[in-house]
Amino acid sequence: MSAPQAAEAPPSLPWRDALKVYLEPASLRMLALGFSAGLPLLLVLGTLSFRLREAGVDRSTIGFLSWVGLAYGFKWVWAPLVDRLPIPPLTTLLGRRRGWLLLAQLAVVAGLAGMAFNDPRDGLPPLVWCALLTAFGSATQDIALDAFRIESAATRKQAALAACYQTGYRLAMIWAGAGVLWVAAWVELPGLAGYQNGAWKTAYLVMAASMAIGVVTVLLSPEPVRVALPKPKNAGEWLQSVLIEPFADFIRRYRWQAALILSLIAVYRISDVVMGIMANPFYVDMGFTKDEVATVSKIYGVVMTLAGAFVGGVLSMRLGVMRVLMLGAVLSAASNLLFAGLASRGHDLTALVLVVSADNLAGGIASAAFIAYLSSLTNISYSATQYALFSSLMLLLPKFIAGYSGVFVDAFGYKAFFIGTAALGLPVLVLVALASRAAANGKAAGKAADQAPAQGSELAP
């Protein structure tokens, strides 16, 4: 059984070399591709809901339309096709990973352009179909991009690539959130009140054009070294290799550890996800204005998340992923206790800045280590499918529990809620410790097996 690569001995890498990784071409490419990945998300969810409400669409309909985002939760369903299915002639011209990336990006561009040219006041179905195309293309891009990242660098550099990816992703979310509103407001015709579809048309076309950053990066990037895959003899063997083998491979490699690893993936971000649902209602109930919350979350929050991602990437390369994974779990749970303290203080802007900054710093460190850990678990032959499964699994249980967060707050109050979300992180610490020990034991057993023949040859006559 192969030991999880995340458990390998921490590399004795000098700090200067650990920091230089962020200037390598692979890291810069991941920064640009992260921007391409983060751009569509708000345009089919948050920003779209703003546009629809301004156009007079009722809130219930807007709520149902948020199901467009389910495409991201079920991307593992078609991930096996992205892993194996060629796209003539793109696969021939660009390679397996870049071919799928370009196709997905073109789907996003087409979807955003369609959303630009459709006025919701003339009927929602055309706009919704374009939003679905954008979400599907975006989710497909995520699948191909995760595989591209995993196959583009060694395991010890995955945390740094993840940090660059997160940086680009966050910058894109700012552009797709605040930027699209700024563009729409800038091109509005003066003196006309109410919804102006022409302004939104321009804003969405600008967003579609912004995808050029990712398209150009894909065209200029080298294709990762291709893994030789055996050609199936028939349709049944192809289905076996595409749909069943990626999951069977994971079970074969980790055996009993598979249950432990999947349990850790399912709950690692539970403190953050459950707490995050009640964050904005909490700010409102504490008397913080929209301007205050926007300023703190968009400036301090984003800066500290980016800082945390880079710190997590460097520490993972310097100390090893499993140690930083434990650090991220501790910080994520502990930062929720700061919100419990803020609940006792009420409207205190300085305290809000400190709490949001600490929470986002902890989240950035945890995310960088967690993405690197997930990357280390994948088999390069099935990287797209297996990573899509992991990244979907990590949200299912937290999202389900988070649905009851409002009921808990109504019954026990915010302070008890934040303390409770911190307590949810305690099982995570146990699972990280068990996974680290199991990985270390597996690595030790592998070394012993490798040395056994040499020792036997010395005893041979």
C-alpha cells in the first residue's frame, strides 16, 4: 500500500528557496488560471441575484435560481470524462488537460455573453440557460484545472501552487463582485432611474472579455507530461477505466486508511463553513452597517486571506503538509472563539477588523495546506476525477449541518453558536493526528520493505 505522500519527511528547504517558488513560471501560470476559475462564480450567483432583483424579479424566484450553483457540487459526475475523453481536434493540438481547459473557458465566455444579451424583463428562461452554461463550463474548468495543477509540479510544490491559485481566485471574485457593479454604474445613462439593461450588458461583456487572461495562459502554457494510459479493448473496459477504476484505485492504494482519509476530508472545513452561514446576519444584528462590513471584509478580509494562503504554502514546503494541516485546523476552530468574544462586545469596529483579519488569515493557511493534502492523495492517472470527488465531498456534510445554524442561534444565541462551531473542530484535530500517524507508519513500512532484499542478500551464502 502506498503511503500518503503528504506524510513524507519535511524537506530541508531554505526559506529563500521556499519563497522563490512563487516566482516560478508554474506559480505565475496558476495565478492567472486561478483568476479565470474565480471569475464566473459570482456572476451566476451573487452578482446575478443583484441584477435580477434590480430588474424586479421576486426574491422567491431568485432563491430557486441559486440552484444553478449545484453544478459545482456535482462536478464529480462528469469528471471521469474530463480525465479520459479526448476532444478532437483540441486534444491533438493542445493536449488532454489544455484542450479541456480551453473548451471549458470558451463555454464560460459564451455563457457570459449570452447573459449579457438577454434582458430578464423579457423572460428568464434564456438568461437561466446561459447561466447554466456558464456554471457548467466553470465547473468543468475547475476539474481540468485541478488536474493541470496536480500534474504540473512535484508534491512539495503543491501548497505554493494552491496559494497562487487562491490568490488569483480571490482577485477574480473581487472583480466579478465589486468590479462588475462599478462597470455597470459607470456606464449607466444619467437621469434614468431604475434598471438599465444596457449597463448590465456592458458589464457582463467586460467580464466575458476578462476570461481572455485564462485563455491566453492556456494557449501559452506547456502541457503537463502525459501519463500513458492503456487503450481499452471494448466499451465495457472503457467504462470500467473511466467510471469505476478512479474510485477503486483510491480504495486499493489506501485500504483501511481510505475511510479515515475520507472522514477527514468530509469534516476538515466544518468550523468555517457552518460559522460562515451566520456571519452576515450576525454583523447586521450587531449593528454594523453595510459600508463597514464591506470595507472590512473586502479590504482586511481579502488581504489576510491572501497572506494566509502564502504563509500556508511556504510553511507546507518548509515543515510538511500534515503539520500545517494540523495548524490550520487549530487556527480555524480557535478563530471562531474570537467571534464569540465579539458577540459580547457588540458594535466595535476595531474588534471587527481584528476578528475578521484573524479568521481570514486562519482560513487562508488551512486552505493552502488542505488543497496540497488533497492533491497528494490523487493518482496522476485519475487526478481530475479523484480531486473532483474530494473537493465535492468536503462540502456535503458541512453544508447540511449549516442549514440548521439559524435554528441554533434562535435557541441559544450567537455566543453559544460560535463556541459550538469551534467545538466542531475538535474531531478534526483527532482525525488529522490519526491520518498523520497512519501515513507515517505506511511510509516506514514501505522503507522497511525496500530494504529487506538488500539485507537478505548480505545473509545469503
